[in-house]
Amino acid sequence: MKICWVTPFVLRSSIGRVSAAVTAALAARGHEVEILRCEDVEEDAPEALHPTALPVRHWRQVDLTRLRDDFDVVIVNIGDNYPFHAGALAILDAAPCLGIFHDFYIYNLFSGWLHHNGLDYRRHDAEIVATYGPEAEPHAVAVRSGQMLDMGEIAATLPMTEWLARRCEAALAHARFYAPRLEAACAGPVSVTPLCCPDRETPPGPPRAKDRLTITTVGVMNPNKRVADVIRAIGGSDTLRACAYRLVGPISDDERARLEAVAAEVGFHNLVIDGAVDDATLDERLDEADIICALRKPVLEGASGSACEGMLSGRPTVVARAGFYGELPDDLVFKVDGEIVVEEIRAVLERLVDDAPLRRKTGDAARAWALKTLNAERYAEAVETLAQAQLTSRPLLAVGERIGHELRGFGLPPSDPSAVRIGATLQKLFAPIEA
């Protein structure tokens, strides 16, 4: 197949890192692959890109009307960051696409699209009503007027997953918990496959004796990572206060000050905040870690790179029993309730700190599973299978859309029994021929 792979590709993009590995695997499987960068603008001072041997262009350099003719499949990576994914929105309108939904919650992408295109509250409400129906209008008003600020509540009512899923010809999820939203909105095939997470080859372990164990959290340090709860859990335990708690990833000045204040409040003096680091330093920090804490509330992503990297590093990883995290094998991670209760975090961490064989045994098993499950070759095969299903279903979708248009012309609602009968007949007509 000729594949156009749409993704942010600057080094800051974790989706770009995944894309570099998966596109290389697709090319190794015999496909002709071109990477189309979807960041909002080309930089005056260009950022470094992920290394690749494949051709790379920026979406603003391309005649998007040619995509449907120049490629068999256009695969669009969708994340909740408008500056990284602005081009994806234009591409979804230009060609039939297979959408990979890295985030379950894409309301921020939606609001970024509104802002950058100068669209007001009327378009905001109209898009939400078009996506979720008239009953969603009060929620739309509450969100854009500031009456509904809790991200968990927004994610439960208006995640906007369906806003883009209905513009995709096929869709891929990284966990089962949000697949029904894609299935309800996307007319074509929908599949679920675990996220690809390229192995950093962090040495399993740690094998050496240490004076102080290190608990580590990796990623952007925003409040939904529940770092403050982990600090409170550590600060309330004589066992845990002897550990270091290291935060590795971008953090705002306000969040740094807030977390340092929490540590001071509970009398914990071993909080280490690294901030943003390069890949080499991240490798070092993972090597130094004894336990990975990858908590979330609310869960907004389709999968977690930090949790996957914790498992790949062979470190015991603590997660919430919610969303993607809840679907990880129970015997390979250490789960706490999705409500994130401090006392439960404390109990799990104390158990891990006190039991070095448990840390090693679980970490080794998690790494073995992650190497088998989260690799680029397996992911490329899953994408290839879904793309082939998309191409096979295209005639069925075209006929169904035409008949649906005729039925609407007769004034029949989608729930009319005739629509169900016609759909079943089309499925039989276009069913694969068995050998």
C-alpha cells in the first residue's frame, strides 16, 4: 500500500517518536510510506525531528486535494494538542482517513481549533449539538461559560472523541474503554490495539545496592497526574520518607511551587524536581528508578507512554484502576482505586519498598510482556490489518451513504426498520468471499 502517515514529528512529540518506529516497521513490511507533519506552522527556526529514512513533508507544503489520489490510505494520528495536530483537522476534511486516537479526551483540540479559526460560542455549541444531539446543549453552555471546569466531568459528558471519529473512515483505539465511542461515530471499521512504545533498553533492575530507593513519575507534571497525592502518601509514612521522589518532565512554575509546598506541609524533604529533560537524561532517570508511579485522575489519554515505559524498564509500576490503566494485566502492575486514595497509595508503596524480590519479579514479568505486546512490528501489523479492512469496506460505505441519502429524502429517521433491513442486506452483499 501507499501510505500517508500524518503525525507531529518534532522531537518534543511522543506521538512522533511512536510514529518513527511504526512507519519504519510498515516500510519493512513492504509498504511505501511518506510522513506528513501536522504541526500548525513551520518554524522560523526549525526544530529537530525524529530520525527517519522515510520522506517527510509538512502539510502546508502539500496539495491536500491530491491525497485521495496519491495514496491508498491516509492514516492520521489524533492527540489533544492543537499546535501539534492542526493539520490533521484539514486533512480529515480532504481525504478518507484512518484515525488513530491517542487521546480519549480531545476537548482541548476542539477548543484550540475554535480559537485559532476565530470561531465564537455559537459554533462551539453548534458542533457539540451536531455531535451529541440537542440534549448536550446545556453542557456546551456550561463548559464554555466556565460553569463546568472539572476535566473529569467534561470527559464524561463532552470528550469530543466522536467529533472527529465521525469524520474518519476507520478508527483505531489503544484501549477498550473508549472504543464504543469510536464505534458509535465512525461509519467504517474500528479496532483496538495496545499502544506502541519503543524500548529505551533501560537496564532491568536496579541490580546494585542503594542507600535510598527512588520513586519516579515521568511526563508533563499537571494536576491530573496526582503527584500531590503521592507526596502526601510518602510524607505520612516512616518507611517511605526515607525514599527519594523524583519528578521527570515539563512543569510550570506554579505547579512546582504547589508541589514543593505540599512536601513542606507533610515534612517530606527528598522531593527532586528535574523538569524537562532530554532523552539521554530520561534514560538515566529510568535507570535510577526503583518504582514508577503513573497515576491519573481523570484519565484523558487513550494509553500512557509513561506507564508503558515503566513496564518496559522492568520497574514495578503503580497505576489507577481506570481507563487504559485498568486494562493492564493485574499481575504486571500495582493498581489503586481510580478515585486515588492517599492511604491506598501509601500501602502499595510500602509493600513495594519492603519487598525487593517482589519488585524484581513483577518488573521482569512486566518487561517481558511489554516487549512482546508494545513493539512497533506488532503495532504495524495491526494498523495494516485495519487499513486493509478500511479499503475493503469502502464500496459498502459508499453504497450505504447513497442509500441513506435517499432514505433521508423520503423523511425516514435512521431508526426506521427499513434502514436496519437495508443495512443487513448490504452486509451480506459485501461480505468477504470464503475460500
